[in-house]
Amino acid sequence: MERRHLRWIIPAAGGVLAVVVSLVLVLQDTGEAACAAVPAAPLQAPVVENVRSGSASYYSTNRNGMCNLGAPSTDAYAAIGPAEWAGGAACGSYLAVTGPNGQTTTVQVVDQCPSCPAGKIDLSKGAFSRIGSVSAGIIQITYGTVRDPDLPGPLKVRAKGGTGYSSLSVVLDNHGNRLSTVELQTAAGWTPLKHNTDNTWTGPSGLTGPVTLRVTDASGHQVTLPGIALGSSAFQQTATLMYSPAPPSPSPSPSLSPSPSESPSAAATTPVAAAASTAPPTC
């Protein structure tokens, strides 16, 4: 009886083993195919706001512009007309400019072009040549403001003040977005500085010793800068970035605005639901 019992057990075990091996192979093949189908997450594309059509010419300068940021250190800069200059509010921000050849270049606003109407900008000659033919002189473009552009480095500050000055005068660079407020720390709290058309932020007079500033941009990023020395005409290099680099995006081409048929609630919830139900396999 034992031998008969064993003859039944062994074949059954062999059948179960075969089924298990088959299932493992199927699952393994499916997993490999799924892994092969999952693309690597691309880096987040810059968000360009207020895109409009216009025209561009070019110029060159090695002098300090009306933004008081000093002579340009790269060939990627621009001057804009009074309407878009907005009393100096655009100083230090970045524009993405696309030319007739389909190429796009990013430039920093460093100066005002007093004769430029709305929609007309002056690009550095180097930036102009990357998106159009220099021989054309003037080209048709589309352009917009870059939100959270790549930063060239930590914030730089030039602060003039002390007892020998009529008032505190501050200029900032490497902030990326437009600035909304710059505040001075005092015994009474944070005192807002006034922004002027020459891109200086001015405040109280008679200050002594280093000061602490709090800087907030139009996108809501805020940093505090302690130990800013007064009285120097040169920019001081801080160790503080206005914001961190953007993380990788889960979608290949983020849209600048939702499609007309898409409701705000659907746009906000659909990616979350998809992520929960279609998590990629571990490869």
C-alpha cells in the first residue's frame, strides 16, 4: 500500500511543480515587458507664462544697464520697453524667446529699451543669432516669462548704507523670478524697503554694522539673508539659493494650461488616481 501511495504522490507533485514553474516564467516575462515599456521620467520642462507674439532686434553692451546689475557676464540678456519694464519690476527676471527658425533661447532682463513699444524687445547679439539670422536685423518672435528658471548661482547682494549715506540702497541678482518684497530686519520687526525704477530697494538711513534682509519673489519663494555688509559698491556673493532646482516631472510634456474640455477638478485628481492604479513594476 505504501508503494501505491507513493506512485500517486510523486506524479501529483511533479504536476504541481510544472504549473508553478510555468507561472513564474509567465510572470517574469510579463514583468520584463512591463519594465521595458516604462520610460524614464524626463526632467521638468520650464513653465513659460504670458506668452505673446512680437519682434526682436539686437544690441551689444558692456556697461551697467538700468537694472543696475553691472555689465552682463554672459551673452544672454535683453532690454524691454517701458510697458513691460513695469517700473523696474521685470529686472533680473528671465524670458524664453522663440525665433522664426523654431529655436528658443533664455535671456535675463537687464535693461530698459525706452523706444521699444509693447511687444518689441532688444536681445543681445549672441541670443539673437541663436534664434534668427543677424542679417535680418529684426525678426518675428514669441516670448514669455519663465517661472522658476534655472539659477546661475546663489543670490548676490549689493548694499550701500551706513552713516555716510542718506538711506539704505540694495540691489539683488540671481533671484530668477520677479521680486515682490525685500524687507529689513529691525528691532520692531520686518520693515519693507521701497522698490525704485532703477531696481534699487531703499530704506532707513544711519544704519551701522551688517544687516539682515528677507527676500520674497512673485512665486512665493522666501529666503533670509543675514550678515549683509554695508558700504560696498561690489556685489556680495551669498551661499543662499532663492529656490531649489525643480524635481523631475512625472509627465513628458506638462501643458501650460488645461484644455477647454478639461475641468480643474479632473486635472487635479486624474494624475493621482492614475499613479495609484498603475504603479510600475520594480525592475
